Amino acid sequence: MKHLQGWSVLFLLCVVAGLPGCFPLMATGVVGTGLVVADRRTTGTQLDDQSIEGHASHAIDNQFGDKVHVNATCFNRNVLLTGEVPDQSTRKELETLAKGLVNVRSVIDETSVAPNSSFSQRTSDSYLSTKVHTRLMTESHEHYSPVQISVTTENGVVYLMGLVTRGEGDAAANVASTTSGVQQVVKVFEYIDTVAVPAPDKRPIGEIQAEPGPGPATSGSAGSAGATRPLEVQPAAPQTGDSLPPAQPVKM
């Protein structure tokens, strides 16, 4: 997988640097405490997102195998599909599969019809995701919270997901777009008007259950009535030099 969030990058940096005390921070910050408390998603939604990603990856592998190279990234029950597929028919099948997963609110299909990317390209993309999220963490300057942002990279194109205000999204996209090696930044944010942090869940971890979601999405629907869905893919942040053409969202 090429998508990263703040805690995963922090853990990676701690391992690389061999800093004492970093692992205990992550161990206590996975669910219910630490960094997760600052997440704008509820604990149940975070668990749902992890479950959706796992089920999506498993379903894609089972149905398509090596025929496709597709990553599924989920944030606030919205699924972003990136990667390569052999034809438009397969692309549509993938989108339908993702929409049918339990608790999925919407699907943003950014896959492209192309040969599967090489191992070296995937390695480069993973490294680029790490670079971008490291900069998001170290250069936020209180303009946004990096914990709220997920980074996915495919063929040098960086996709940003999260629950952010427009100002936060613009600031984060500007940092990503000025990272060496990034060809384009695509914002797939779900925008909010105000910043609110859910109250910490004080139940023991074993008692925390994923919250009931709207169920499988049907064609033409983003989930339950009144549920907000991510705005369409936003224009890339300003960047000097050559850039890939803007990605186009699939209309649902």
C-alpha cells in the first residue's frame, strides 16, 4: 500500500532513527488514546475505515488477481481507488465491487487503463508518500493537522484525503506539491466548515465496536440520506514545471 497517515509515518521515522520511546507512543496511540483522540473521525469510523480497506483489498485480489494493480484507501468511509486496470469494463467492475462493501459511503475512482506499474515504480511511489507525509508533519506550522490527512501516491501523482477545512486543504496541498518528485497533487478532501474533535472513547478497547454505517451504497447514491460525500476531485495545487493533466473523477 502507498497511502500513509501521520502515526504510520511517525512510527517509520522512529524505527529508522532508532529513537527510544517512540514505539510506546504508537502502541498507546492506536485506538482510543494518543494521536487517535485528535482524529476528527469517531473511533468507530476509524475502525470502519481499516475494515473497509482490508475487505476491499481482499475482494480485489480474489476477483481480479494479477489482472489489475489497484489500491483502496478509505477515509471517513469514502473509498479512493488508484492504480491500473486493463480496460474500462474492469474499471467499472471494480467501482461496483467497492460500492457494494458494507459501510462504504462513496467511491472515488482514480484508476487508469494502463499496464500494471513496475515494482520499481511502486517502490518509488511508497518512498514519495513517506516524503510527502514527513513534510506534512514537520511543516504544518499549525495551518492544518497532519493526523487528519491520508497520502496515496500512484505514478508520481499524490492524492490527499481527509476531513479538513478548505484553508487546511490548500495549505497541505501546497506542501505536497512542492515536494521533490511529485508530478501532481490531487485533492480528494471532504471539506468541513468548522474544526471539531470527537470526545475520547473511555471504554476498554475490547468493548469498542465499529459504528453501524449506511450499508452498501446503491448506484447513484452516496449512502444514507443526508450523508455528505467528498467533493469532486479538486484542481492540483500550483506547481512549477511539467505536470500531468488533472485527474477526472468518475461521475456516480
